Amino acid sequence: MPKKLANDLPDLIAAEIRRHPEGITRTALAEGFRKEVSPRSLARILERLIGEQRIKVKGESRATRYHPLPPLDRPGSIQASLLPPAMQP
């Protein structure tokens, strides 16, 4: 039977990524969340966070790092919606 993941797990992972503005590897995230999520489920959550434009990816293969996106970089964010249309991301 698959392990039931916490509903707030994507938010917790995004918060951990925000704590590392220089970027963090998937391996480091997997080590930190090893009791909460399998490596495959972590990969799916990271892809979801990328799709939601909450994080960005830099690098390839082992050099891949996940970085937080500033709130203004996220389309539809409250901060971005306060900007004039010409200045919105």
C-alpha cells in the first residue's frame, strides 16, 4: 500500500528550498525528507512546484539545483498583480 503523504508536504519542501537561496540538490532534499517522502514522490513534488512556478531549476544531471523564485517572478502572485501591466513578469 502506498504511503500517505502529508497535504502540506509541497509547502514544506518549497520552504526548505527558500532556506537555500544558493540552491539545493534533490539528494539533499531527499535526505532531509527521507521519513516523509520517497525519492520518486519527491521528484514528482519538485516537478509540480516547477510547474506552479514556485521554484526554478538550474544545472543538469548531478549539478541540478532547485532555487526559490521571488514572489514577483510568479505570474498571478499578489505582488505581481499590483504592478502595472507593462512591468508584470
